[in-house]
Amino acid sequence: MQEMAEYSRSDDPLPDHLQRLRNHERVELIMSFYRGLKIFRELSRRSHTPSYGIRFEGLDQLIETHLRLVKDTCHKLFRESKRGEADRILQAFFDMYFGVLFHILLKAKENLRLRESYNVQRLEGLLNDLRKTRPAAGLPVGIRQLFGRLALEFQRDSKELAGEMAGARFMFNQLEKIFNRIIQVYGESATIIRSLYCQKDFFAELFPSRGIDRLFGKIYRKNGPTEAYLFLGFDFLRSGHVAEASESFAQAIRVAKAQRMPRKRLQELCDTYRNRTIAQLSGPGHSMLAFRLRLRELESQPAFRWLAGDHPNYRERTVER
């Protein structure tokens, strides 16, 4: 597949079935990271609420259900990366930094477990019960001093837990910035972008009011989700999915208007992806003819004519009627 060849040109060549597996893992990594980040921030906000602090069960589920997958996938994809120097360094640093964060959260989880199972209030209640059932003189010598030392230990652990969570919040914020940069390389892969688009319901829940547009905005930093929808539109058109292509082009127009992108810039982007698709189909076979026929079908729609406009390159390469 062409999109696989494009994406793998900076990595070691892989057989198609292994490349498909890698792309699936990349999509899972993106979904798990942002989902884990959102859940962590929700838990972190609760930790500042006296009535509903962060609990062992919530942090344990976050770690085992979401963050462990991120850690393991990073080890697999980033440690042996063969991409360009800057991308390789960022990926290796993210892998190491996320591993440190993961172990900090493991430690915080154990502190939570101890605090919930063996807390000061429980021990104080036990001593109060003992005072009620037997004379104070019957208590072992030094029990009050032992309780005092134990209380100080619990207070120290609570402060340590607060510090661990504050450190984790800072690290997650930095990791998000690095990850946003790393995933920009996936903008070259139609397989990954199409797979992410198929998960638009997931991202609609993850990013309320923004949805998949927010993720596409991170991948295509210069032109935002408009570029993603143009990329998808021509990819759908090339593979014979005319209805999906038409929907993607309509989305490109919608987002471009919302972004107040100049129409000329939108038309230039459209022409760029159109020319790129034609160049990819320029080899022998019937794929070019089939693409031109589908393109002619779309050209009859007013929305597509508005999108393509009267750009000189478009007039020169317009489909013959």
C-alpha cells in the first residue's frame, strides 16, 4: 500500500502484515495516552477536594488499564526507533520520562493503599475502644508514645503522597507537550489517520465539543484539522469511497470556515493533495483512470467546486469532459 511505503521510508522496511500491526499499535498508543491523561487529571482534581480525594482503586485502574499499555507500547515502538535524529531523540526521551512517571505513580498507589488500610483515624478509634473496655493502666507501657510516632509516620507519608502527585502532574503536562510533537510524524500515514478517524466517537467523548478535530489539530499543527480532512478526502476517493470522500471534503470546508482560513489557502491545500494523489497513481494500471472518474463525479457537487475553486493548477489538470 502506498501510505505504508510513505510512512516506513524513515524506518526499517517491514512486511505489510507487520507494518499493519505497527500502525495498529500506534493508534492504540495515541488513544491510551490521551485517555490516561484525561483520567489522571480528573483523579488529580479530586485529590484537592476534601470530601472526595483520590482513592487507591481509581489510581490502580488508571495504571493497569491505561498507563501500563502506554509504557509497554512505548518500549516497543520508541526504544529502537530508526527515524530522523530529532524524532528519534524525542521518542527515546518520552519512553524514558514516561517510565519514570509510571514508577512514581506505582509508589503513590502503594502509599494510598497503606493510608486507606492502616490510617490514623482507624488506629485512634481502636485505642478509644480499648479505653472504654479496660482501664488505662491495663494498656502496655509506651503504647501512647508508639501511637504518637505512628501518627507522625502517617503524616509524613501523606505529605510524600501529595508531593508525588504534584510531581506526576508536572511530568504529565511535559509529556503531553512531547507527545503532541511526536505524533506529528503520523500525519504522513493515511492508514493511521483513517484509523483515528474511525474512532471519532471515542474522541468525541474524550474531547467534548472538539472531538477528533482536537487530535487532528495536534497532528497537523500548521493547518489544523482542515488538512487532515483533505488528506482523508483524497485517500477515500483513491480507494473508491466516494461518499466518505464527499463527507471529508465537507468537513474540511466546515473547519476551514471555523478557523477563518483564507479560501485561497484552502484551495492551495486541496490542489496540493490532489496533485500528490495523482503523482502516486501515475504508474501503470487502471488506478489513475478510476480516480479521475470518481473525481469527475465529485466535481459535479457545488461544495467540491467551491473547495477546488479556480486555482490555475486545477484548471490545467481538470478532468476532461
